[in-house]
Amino acid sequence: MTDTPLLEISDLNVRFDGERTVHAINGLNLSLGQGEMLGLLGESGSGKSVTLKALLRLLPPKRTQIDGSIRVNGADIMTLSGRRLSSYRGGEVSMVFQEPALALDPVYTIGDQIAETVMRHRGIGRKAAMEVALDMLMKVRIPSPERRLKNYPHEMSGGMRQRAMIALALSCRPKLLLADEPTTALDATVQIQILLLLRELQREFGMGIIFVTHDIGVAVEISERVAIMYAGNIVEEGSTRDIIRDARHPYTRGLLSANLHNVAKGTRLEAIAGAPPSLETEPVTCQFAPRCPNALPACEKGLPPFFVPGPGRRVACLLENGATAD
Amino acid sequence: MLVYLLRRLLYVCPVAIGVSAICFMLVHVAPGDPLTAIMAVDATAQEQEAMRAAYGLDKPLPTQYVIWLGKAVQGDLGKSIASGRPVAGEVIGAVQNSLVLAFAASLIAFPLGIFLGFLAGYFRDSWIDRAVTTVAIAGVSLPNYWLGIVLVIIFSVTLGWLPAMGAGDGAWMWDFTHLSHIILPAITLSVVPIGIVARTMRALVGEIYSMDFVQALYAKGLHRGDVLRHVVRNAAPTGLSVMGIQLGYLLGGSILIETVFNWPGTGFLLSNAIFQRDLPLLQGTILVLALFFVLVNLTVDVAQAIIDPRIKRS
Ligand SMILES: Nc1ncnc2c1ncn2[C@@H]1O[C@H](COP(=O)(O)OP(=O)(O)O)[C@@H](O)[C@H]1O
Ligand code: SF4
Ligand SMILES: [Mg+2]
């Protein structure tokens, strides 16, 4: 039981059909152990949110083609439906959204929004559920929680709302928390407080977390392991230490050096020249090639496979072909 | 909340005064002499003057306004030139009839409009949505007096099921005879608000369903019914105000529909007052209708403030 991974995504493909076709996720593999914190890193549009939404089966079924397999604690979640899907969402896996001001219902109080979740999942009465809500607000350290229970989202500050959102997400003790850029919309100081809070709660509850961010500094700060996404797939993965010390993929290196240059100014990562691909067609070559400073002729000929430069690491870049021979 | 209420009430005063002044002026800028309709064709200049003085029409306009307003606040809207009866009594009787009709039409229009709008918004871009939208557009654009005439031809003339004219004998009661009189005019009157409410609700519901928090509600494991409840709560304030405005229009009575069905409401009264150039009656009716509208708006605003937590109440 203990060696069942918490999450196993294999060969996930997500394609949106609409006025414009978007190959948002292309053959993504990812796994996560029990209680592990993974940083999922990538530029805007690289498919981070789509990955998380696929995990919660939140993508609009009509316009979305999904295939591949997603298993949580060994159970296939692609086939869940009806009541079982509802109890999986928010019960086993839950999500914190980027913009709490938009993710909370504006006309319900915080207490009601937490309590209704608890009532659904545990089948308890409203009064008991409110107790749980109060307890959760204390756990996320919201001052005067009794009063805050009766607040509407617009009556709270951004940081407070995100704490409430975290309280909501954790109220049913999920095994896996998906945090989709939970601090991007917040001020720097509040951002750090939320990061510390998440790490603490993770220790206390022992859940696994996928922490999505486009800020490599944040990813490094919070997670034991990071996976870097580009154009709908992971291009490099490894322990945080290894990645910082010895990034292999040119994209990761670009991110790191851009970040090092700009730490003081706090600017974002868009320092790598060029723009990400449009994803209108299925990728058949290295998607980073047009922007890659190290591109080889072979890079335009096919998809680079994963190379394993060390334990717990993988890199999708042809440069590793020679490197592993060392 | 109390402060909000008081402030809102205070805002009503200048509006009400403005409305009364406009009512008063409207009639005076209309061309034609109001007395010609009732004056004998061969009346001498002297007789005309006497008549004018009797109705107070010889004084300067501001004086006439102040006198008129002073009496109006005491419930005296003057006498109808055509019938000689007090305007207040006639208007109150007509308002009651229009209220009953408006109420009956709302009873049909609001539940149906809300239901259709929700259906279309929920199944956005499906055939249901297209069907509802077509019906709504047809409802808004069909001339409703024409629909009234068609209904009369079918149900009164051909089938003989329902009466075509009037509100039934005696004072209004919710009994079978009176109800059978109200069915056709109420249906006719409800068509436009059905279309408007349905279209508004469709847009509103569609918009709410595409908001981020709906996805977040699903993400926390709520069922479809729970999410629907959230959507309803979010749609309620706007939906309510649209219905309030529609109710305001309905209360004003429809001149065309009341005329088609000979329904003795404010619309009917207005059209009589206009055709007979009955100045006091026209003024009184318009004034009461306008104040009614102000009152309905006030009620809607207050109700909206009560149910929508986002509106600041202080
Ligand atoms: N519902 C959708 N319909 C169509 N395209 C979508 C949808 N959601 C996301 N996309 C597209 O998928 C790609 C990945 O988006 P996303 O996962 O949101 O990126 P990010 O890494 O910034 O979270 C983008 O090109 C985006 O436009
Ligand atoms: S595979 Fe080639 S183009 Fe892609 S990152 Fe590596 S070197 Fe650059
Ligand atoms: Mg995103």
C-alpha cells in the first residue's frame, strides 16, 4: 500500500477543438509520492492549469479530447462519473486557484462555502460543518475566525481570501492538493506568508502537493522536486537541488539565469528571447528548438526522448545524448 | 441598512417633484385648447372666459402648478372635464384594474420567463437555447395588440370559450367570471415581459456559468444541483431588478391592450382622456402612474440591496 504512488499520470494528451485547435498537453508523464511536494514550473500557456484541471476532470467534455491515464492512489480517475466523481473532487484531491477573488462565490459567506463542502463530503449537518469551517479558518491562521466565517469574499483582503480558499480546499483532508499559482496575484510579503503556511499545513496534514508557478524562485523555495513544462510537456525533472546546481535543459538554464539576473528587480521569466509555439499542430520536433541557443540539426528531425543524467532525473534534450556517454 | 433606506427615500423627493412638474407641463405644451371638446360650439367669448376661470385655466402657469400640486398632495386631482366626476376616484378605480391585470400577467410572465431563460442559459448554444431565443425575440417583436385580436378571434369569436371585452361586472373579485375575463388580456400582456425576462436570464445565467467560481464549485465536489443553487443566488439581484422594471411597465397599463379588450384600467383611462382632451384626468393619471413607477423602482432597489451582499448598505 505504501508504495502505491499518490499520483501517476501516463501519456496524457489534451487537445481543445474549437475555432482554433490547441494541443495543450502532449504525452505528459508525471508521478508523485505520498506526501510529496512537487513544483510544476513553466511559462504562461505551457499547460500547467490544463494539467491540473484534467486531474480534477474539470475540462469541458464537449470541446476537449483527452487520452492517457491518470491514477490517484491506484484508482483510475478517467472513468469516474456521477457521485463518485463528486466525492473524488474536493474529497481526495482538491484545488486552490490562482485568483481567490474569482474562485469564491461572491454572494455566499466564507463559512457557508466551506461548510457546504464539508456537508457534501462527510454527510454531516450544517452546525457541525460550521464547526469544521471555524476550525479550518483557525488552522490557516485567519484572525478573529468567528467573525470571518460570516464575511463575504469582497469583505476580505487578497491574502485573507487565499487563506480562506486554502481552508476550503483542505477542509475534507484531501490526499493531494493542487495549487495553481496560489500566490501570483498577491503582494510579495503576503506571497511568502502563504508559501510558509502551505508548507506547514503540508507537514501537519501529510498531503501531497503540486505547486504550480511560473516563478522559478518560488518553485525552488517551496518544493523538494521540480518539473519544468514547455509546450504541453515536461522537459526536465529532478530534485530541486540538482536542478539548481546542474540544470541540463537549455530552457531550464534560460529560466535560471533570467531569474538570477532579475532577482533584485523581482521581474518575471520572459527573458528568454522568442515566443512559445502556438500548439496548433501536434509537436513532432523539439518545441524549444526555435528559441534554443544550442540547437543541433538533429533537433528539427524528431521529438527528443528522455535521457536520465542521474537518479530521479530526466531531461528531454538531444544534448544529453553525448553527455550520458561521458 | 436603515441609513441606506432613509437616504434612498430622500432621493425620491426631488424625483417626485420633478415628475409632477413634468406631468403638469406636458399637458400644457400640448397643442389645442382643452376646453373645446366640452364647450358648446357657439359659446360666446364671455362664456369661454367663465369656463376657463371655473377650471382655473386663466391664471399664470406657475400659479396653476402650485394650486394643482397643493390639491394633489391632499388627494384632490380636480374634476374630470368629460364626466365631471373627481379625477382621484376615476384614477384609483383604473389603477386597481390595471394592478389586477399586471399581477395576473406577471404571474404568467415571470415564472415562464425565468424558466425559459434558465433553460436557455444552462443549455447554451444547444437547440433548446435557439428555440427559446427565437420564442423570446418573437414575443418582444410581435405587435401584442395584434396577438390580442388573434386570441379574441380564436377563443372568443370562434370557440366562444372566453369573453372578449371588459373586466366583468361589479368590483373585481378572484372568482370564475372575473378570471375568465382576465385570461386573454393577461396572456397578451405577458408576452413582451416573457421575452425580456427570458433573454435577460439567458444572458445572465450563461455568464454566471462561465465564471471561474463555478468551476471551483465543481472542483470542491458539489453536485449539479448545488451549483445551480449558487447560480440562482448570483442571478437573483439582477433578475429581480429586471422583473421590477417589467412590473413597472405592466402597472402602467398598456393603452393598446386595454383598448383592444376594453379593460377599464389606466391605459384605457389615458386613451379616453387623450381623445376627449380631458386635461385634469390626463394629468392625474400620468402623475399617479409616474409616482407608481418611482415607488416600484424604490422597492426594487431596496430589495436588491437586501439580497445582494455586494451592494454597500452604508
Ligand atoms: N478551455 C480551453 N479551451 C481552449 N483552449 C484552452 C482552454 N484552456 C486552456 N487552453 C489553452 O491551452 C494552453 C495551455 O493553457 P494553460 O494550461 O492555462 O497554461 P498555463 O501554463 O499558463 O496554466 C493555452 O494555449 C490555452 O490557450
Ligand atoms: S533538443 Fe535541441 S533544440 Fe531542444 S532543447 Fe535540446 S538542444 Fe535545444
Ligand atoms: Mg495557469
